[in-house]
Amino acid sequence: MELHDLPKPKDLMNIDLNRPPEKGWMDTPTQFRDGTYSYPAAPKNLKALGLANPRQWSPADEDWKLPENWQEIIMQGMKERLEKYRSFRLFMDICVRCGACADKCHFFIGSGDPKNMPVLRAELIRSVYRRDFTLLGKMLGRLGGGRELTLDVLKEWFYYFFQCTECRRCSVFCPYGIDTAEVTMIGRELLNLVGLNINWVIEPVANCFRTGNHLGIPPHGLVDMWQFMVDDIEDLTGVKVNLPINKKGAEILFVTPSGDYFADPGTYTCMGYLMLFHELGLDYTWSTYASEGGNFGLFTSHEMIKRLNAKIYAEAKRLGVKWIIGGECGHMWRVMHQYMETMNGPADFLEEPVSPITGTKFENAKQTKMVHITEFTSDLIKNGKLKLDPSRNNKYVTTFHDSCNPARAAGLLEEPRYVIRNVTNNFYEMPENTIREQTYCCGGGAGLGNDENIDMRMRGAFPRASALRHVRDKHKVNHLLCMCAIDRATLSALTEYWAPDVSVGGIHELVANALIMEGENDRTLDLRGEPFAEVEEDE
Amino acid sequence: MPTLEIEGRSFDVDEDGFLQDPDLWNEEVAHLFAKTEGIDAMTEEHWKVVHYLRNYYLEFNIAPMIRKVCKDTGFKLKKIYELFPSGPAKGACKVAGLPKPTGCV
């Protein structure tokens, strides 16, 4: 399914929230409607990873070709995880179903489906927990909110745990701090045990395991892409920028999502990194092995997070760098901030990051030894190390979409704004309950940014799009900034559907537009090859 | 696995109709897949794009960046959409027998 197959935006949002469902939620079977679910993982990808039950199947089929003892596998898996992850047991136990989260989910707002209320999404699994793992649940059964894990329940899990983008907006509003994303993560992990997973997650994971990046770009392919950008930069600016690759003994390893190498508009952001690092004379290196910042393992299982993340420290060690800078990636920062050091550390062979340009010590990165590029760049600007001409970005009236993970998982709220305000003259915030910790998801994170799921994606995109349309109408905003490769892809579809006159791009694209480089020619074109100033049309 | 049946031939494809075994590709196969994209006759311009994609894929095991396709073939993106209505990734790559890119794209 594609965007042009969808009804018009106003018809998509024609939802009647006043009509309660005909039956209780336990008696409402799941319907796999076209456009609202993702294709299953291809067997070749499961085989490549050694994951369970590789086979051809479709969620629309009656028979999902499950192992005979699938119930036993799931219940055993649940038991193990309740013992291993105290957070999971806690989140199963402490919800009082107050409903504070109910209307905070972008998928509920856009679909009106009660099972997209975070409380009910978690209840899908909590009901099984209650019946089989609590005394009261065993005694009271359905009266106590417990239910058996039947095939219908399993299908419901698949549908709704792959209809959650793990954005964690709901958890901001939970008085108990229940992290519903972690419930979804465990739900997906359990589904993986019997071979229920989606290809948009598992193929990137398999590619990443094989080549080091989600797109499956081999080393010479990466070199070709980077070289293309270097040539493009020279055409635009007259400056031939450095391209250090796999450079042993470099001070800094740079890691960014592979979407930045391959897909527009991320490629312009990637050119921005190249130009900035060149201008600074930074002693850094790209890597053809640690060639992915993102980690779709996060959308698969804890084990898979660890397997895919391991290459970053391994490559840092092999090359003998001192510390690491990470690019404009979203979920990379949840992995980096919350898992990397305990899973694959300690990185005691690295040094506490210090900017070689300003001398600033990044104390917040003492443990992981990894600094976000907007932390690095905002520090450069604060210390007056960059020559910037923000007027080169004057044709853009910008706003900033906080990506869920940098904002909510890593607290990167001020740094991107500081950079944006210094490289542009026109910046307007979207309404306060749609940004920073309360930011709305793009609608396609956590591996759901595929075409076949486009109906649900555009529903999930609706709250973000509404906030965007507000600033577009009020302040003539025409450019949506973000620092996440999933965003750069999914927001482009969001704007095409909901706000066609708004373009999408990364922050370092605008940094590089504004950056006055030594030896640059009389630059008139931006990184997209378009004039800095739009020619005024005669009235 | 879904199967595409066309003019008496049958191919394993993914859900979106992309050829699964790249080794099966040849010009005749390209003609058949072009029909699924609503392209009745492959012109010299179509072939220029398809051969470029195919050769790049054989060399680098990945589709080229879209901007590189434009630069190296001399066709603007708009022109590529005229030739392949589903665009360079979903249309032209399918005719050239390349797999569909997945991830942050």
C-alpha cells in the first residue's frame, strides 16, 4: 500500500470516539486490515541470525505455522523474563489502570482503537501474566482480569506490539513511571521465540549482522557513497574535504546511521558532517565496519541489541581511537545511553571525551565515551569556533521535531535548539505539549516505517502533523528539522500526506549551509544544489 | 513465498513484487517486470537506467544513491519518475532485479 492509496487526510481522521465498541476488549477479535500491519520476516533473514521458526507465512493467513508447543515456549519465555527483568515484573504488577496514559498515544489518537491505549496494550500481556503468574489471578480467572494465552491472544499481541513505536510518550504521563515501551519490547521478544517478527526489522538486523549496517552496504559501497558526497561538496563549495576511512590511531571514531549515506535527505546531513569535520581539521575516522549508529536489535530482543551494538566498541578498540562521536540518529541514543556500557563495556580502553578544539570535557559521557554530535557542535558554537552565516538559511522557516529517543531517553533537548538558533534566523517551536519530553512520534519508528503499514503510520503521524500544521499556518514554517534517520524518512512521508508544502532535513545540513569554510568559492548554492536565497517572484 | 506469474513464466517475488533471486535476471525478465510497473515498451532511456542500476548492483551489492543515478545517467529525478512511475527505488530497481532497500529509508 502507498500514500496515494489512502483516503484523503480528513477522511482518514473521520473517527467516532463517542461510540463504544460493541463487545468487551477480551471478546473483540483482531482484524488484520490492509495497511495496518507489516510483512513477516523472510526466512532467509531468520536463518542468517539463527532465530526461531523460519518459514513463509502471512499475518492474514489462518495458519501461522507455529511450533506445536508454542504456548509452552512463550510461557517459559515469560517466566524467564519475569525473573531476569525486575522492571518487567514491576510493570506487570503496579498498574492501577488509572487511564492517565490512555489518550497520550499517537496511535490511539489517530486510530481510535482502544487497544492502542497504552494501558490496554500492556493489559494484553498483563492479563496472561495475571492468570498464570499471580495467586489471585489463578483463583479468580477471568473475573480477576486474567485470560488464557490462546492463538487469538497471540495474534492480538503480534498486531498491537507491532503497532507501538516504543516512543515512551505514555510513560511520561504514568504516575507510576511504567515504561510501556519496555512492555512492548518484552512482548516482541516473546513473539520472536516462536518466529513472529516483521521483515522491516529483521532484514536490517540480518544485514547489520552481516555487513555492519542496516542497509547491507559492503565496505567498497560505503567508500563509493562517501566519495560521491566529497565530489558533490567540491562542486558546491570549491573545497575538497578530507575523507578519513578506517584510520588507525585517529583521535575520534564517528558513527552515524546508514540511512545518512544512502537516502535523501539524510545524505545532505552526512555532507554536513564531512564539511564540519574538515573545517575543524578534526583527527577522526569513518569506519566501514562500525558503519551503523542505529540498532534494530532494540526492536527485536535484548540479546540482539547486544549483538549489533558490540561492533562500535570493538572498532574503537581496533582502530585505537580515544573516544567516539555519534551522528544524528534517534534510537541509537537509547541504546547508547541505557544499554551500551553494561552490555558491551566497560570501555576502559577509551578516554573521557575532551573536545580537541575547545578543550571542553564531556563529563556526561564519562562512562560511555560517546558524545552526540549536537553536544559537540553546540560546544563549538558556544566557544566561537565556527564562522557561521545563518542568513544562508533564510529561505527556511524552521521548526524542530524532537526525536523520541534523544529527547526522552537521552535528554538531548537544549543542544539541538542551540545549534539551530545559531545557524538559522527563523525558528519557531511547535506547541509545548508536542515537543521536548512530550514530543509526538513520527508514526514510523521501532521498525514500522514501511509502506505496507502506511495507513497506521499516517494515523500515528496525525498528532505530530497537527502540531506542524499549526506552526505552518501561524508562522509560515516550511522546513521541519530532526536528528534521526528514521525521522528523515518517515517525516518525509508525513509531510507529503499531511503538510505537502513543508520539507524535511537534518540539523547538520543547515550547519554546513551556514558554515563559512576556508578557501570556499563564492557559494550561491545550498547542499541540495538550490540557491541560498529564493528569487522573489514578480507580483 | 508469493509468486509472480507472467506470460507463462513464474518467479518468486516478495510481497511488493521484487524478484527474490537476482541471478534469474536478464533483459527478458526485465521486460516482464516492466509490465508489472505499467511500462508497456522499454525504450533506450529505460534501458540506460536499468543497466546502470544493474551494473552498480553487481559491483557494489547495493542500489546506488538516487542522486548518483541522476548524476551518472544525466536524467533528472522528474525524468526518472516519468520513465518509472513508482520512482527509482520502487520502480526502476524492481525492473533491474534489485532487492528492496530496508531500514531507515
